[in-house]
Amino acid sequence: MNVRKKIVIIGAGFGGLQCVKKLKRAPYDVTLLDKNNYFNFQPLMYQVAMGGLSPDAIAYPIRKITGPIDNATFRMCEVLRIDSTKNKVQTSIGDFDYDYLILATGATTNFFGNISLQKNCLTLKSITDAIAIRNNVLQEFEAALATSDTKQIERNLNFVIVGGGPTGVELAGAIAEMKNHVLPMDYRELNKQMMHVHLVESGDEILSMFDNDLSQKALNDLQSLGVKVWLNVKLTNYDGNAATLSDGNIIETSTVIWAAGVKGNAVDGFDTTQYNRGNRLLTDRYNKLKGSENIFAIGDIACMDGDAKYVNGHPMVAPVATQQANVLCENLKRMAINKELKPFEYFDKGSMATIGRHKAIFQAFGIKLSGWTAWMAWMFLHLMVLESFRNKMLVFVNWVYNYLNYDRAIRLIIKPDAKNNESEIVFPK
Ligand SMILES: Cc1cc2nc3c(=O)[nH]c(=O)nc-3n(C[C@H](O)[C@H](O)[C@H](O)COP(=O)(O)OP(=O)(O)OC[C@H]3O[C@@H](n4cnc5c(N)ncnc54)[C@H](O)[C@@H]3O)c2cc1C
């Protein structure tokens, strides 16, 4: 009897979900595992954090994708360990056997070992993180109204974002726009001039993946929104009240958002020699894990060896994850009929980042755009790649509403139920 081989995929993000779609009708039984029952479109998470979009505009139920695919099943569980000697995945709901395993667990926040930052900073890696940031920012506005202590108001209204990559820049721009448009409307009693947004970057420019002229343009845009940008400065300590910078400056603040580092989201069971410095699993050009014959890693968790253009691995962005998924699945189909495999080649479609209303930068195939045109391109391309028609419509309608009204309509502080203190949402201080 010809027994169909089993493929287990860990992670239903950009890479894992693309694998499920590509393996539709392939001669394999596919099991997808994820700790959440939804796909999270991370590039728009900062807009959930800023009250511009609701979580369901960017999240999509995994079962709506796996449901119609006959050879795919989904199980919601936390993967705990891989036992590669027995070809088993150990999870919170039991073990899963595999013939081939695909790791697509993405990335997590990297605090580079600094405990004070890990303990006290907010992060933006999940939808619960985004809601926690939204709660926190709004709660700080409310808290500022509840005191007459100027020092405390200053602390409430100082917002520090660390990391001058796209996430940090987008957050800084969006909080600055809250100061300009939401604060004067909702919190008339607060003195707008007391609110300050700081962006701290350890390098000498923000958005360093862009050409220098575009990075400079983005810097000017941020500054025109009123963001104070600290270059060549690191955050060294944060105790929940004061952020200490490497140049000796101290910013009194109740809110620090850490967007300055990511590392691979590792699963137990692998040897340290199978990882690179960023906690990413080392693979060959076919996404096959170093030292293994039947385990593959794709996307943020993978660091591919042997591509001279990307000696430290490919950038941790969504197109890398989906393109690796495409090539890997094509190779798995080829393996089933003993055909020669194709090595992965990354096709870089360019980069873009938005800073705020009418403010964005875009660089692709030698074309550079900024301002209005880049902003329109940014919105159009994000709408195109969102998962479903419903998500696209929700995002589009919210964007039009927010644009016309200078508004962030979802200004809700949704706290965990007092009886259910199991919730992951971090309570604002
Ligand atoms: C705020 C933010 C903004 C971004 N903006 C952009 C952008 O504008 N453009 C861009 O190209 N990229 C952007 N990225 C990066 C992009 O989101 C990632 O590169 C992409 O998601 C990587 O895809 P992946 O499949 O490797 O992992 P992910 O999409 O992160 O998926 C990993 C999945 O694994 C699951 N998982 C992890 N560990 C376990 C476990 N132990 N058990 C069960 N399930 C597990 C997670 O729940 C998740 O669903 C952004 C990232 C962030 C955080």
C-alpha cells in the first residue's frame, strides 16, 4: 500500500500559511500547528496599536484557509519541543509524527540580555502587544488628566520609541499624529506642548535599509511632525519611570516601546551549532536544516547559508518567508517524483515605510519615491497583499474614515476582565 507522507508545519504566519496553500493537492498529508487560531498581518499592527484599525481588520482565521483544503488540517497548540530522533513534534495537546517538518515560527523580540528593558518596555510582536500599547497610550492621557503634578504629567506624556527601523518610525509618526490631531480634540484640558515623542536609534541614520537621501527625507518628515530623534544613542536602562540613554541623558517617561531588535523564535530540540547568532536556524540553499535530512526552516527563523549576497541571512521580511515557502513546496513536490531540486534565490521587490499622513518613502528597482506618491503606493500595496476581501474592505474603509476625519476612531481602553487575570494583555501602569 502506498502510504502518504506526513508534513507538519509549525507556524501559520506568512511562510507557514503559504506552504499550506502551495501544498494543496500535493501527495502529502499536511498538518499546520499554531498557538493562535488566526493569521496576523504584522505590517499593519502599529495601526492597531494606535487605534486606527481594529484587530479583526488585520487578523484572519486560519481555519478559513485550511477548511477548504482537503489534504490540510489545523491544530491550535503551543509547540514545545522537536524530537528529531523520533520524528515527533511535542506540543501542548500531544505529539505529532512527521516525515517532513517545516519550521516557520518567525521571530521574537530581542532585548540583547538587558533585563530592565525586557521587564519594563512594551513590544509590538503580536496583536495582544498592539492592544496593550493602545491601552497604555490612552491610559497615559487619562492619567495625565488625573493629576496636577507637573513632573508626573511630563512622565505620562513622554513617549519613547527605541529603534529607527520601519516599526519604530511608523510608531513614532503615528503617536506624533495623535498629539497633533487626537489630543487637542479628546483631551482639550491637557497642554499639547507637554507631550513629547522621542525616537532613539543607535546608528547614525533611521531606516538604514534605504538610500541615504530617502532616510534623510524620512528623518525630516518625522522632525516636521515634532518627533525628537536621537541618533547614535542607545537606551541602556529603563526602570518604568526613567529611560537612561548612553549619552547620559535621562527621559522621565511611563512608556517605552522597544522596536530595536528581533531574534529567531526558536523551538527546543536543536543543537547550538544549528543556530546562528540571531537565534536563526542555519539552512542550506534548499531550506534544509543543517545536520538534518527531513527538517526545513523558512522565513524569519531561517538563516540561509551559501548565498553570497546575503552572508548574514536574508532580511526578516514577509516576501522572504513567502518566496521560501514557494520554492520549498515546489521542491517537496519534486522530491515525491525524484526530480532535481531548485536552490532558493531571493527576488528583492524593494522597500517602503510610512511616516504619517502623506509621508512615506519607497525604493524599488532603482525607482525612489517620497511624499504623497510613496504614501499612495504604500497603501495600495498593503491593501493588495492583505489576506481576504473582508480585511481589505475593513482596512480601506477605516483608512478613508481616518483620512477624512484626522481621526483614530478605535480609541478604546479594553482591559482584561477582572475575574480573568489569565489574559495576556499587559495592564497599563
Ligand atoms: C510590527 C512589525 C511590522 C512589520 N512590517 C513589515 C513590513 O512592512 N513588510 C514586511 O515585509 N515585513 C514586515 N514585518 C516582518 C514580517 O512580519 C515577518 O518577516 C514575517 O511575518 C515572517 O514570516 P514568518 O512566516 O517567518 O513568521 P510569522 O509571520 O511571524 O509567523 C510565525 C508564526 O509561528 C507561530 N509560532 C511561533 N512559535 C510557536 C510555537 N512554539 N508554537 C506554535 N506556534 C508558534 C506564531 O504564532 C506565528 O503565527 C514586520 C514585523 C513586525 C513585528
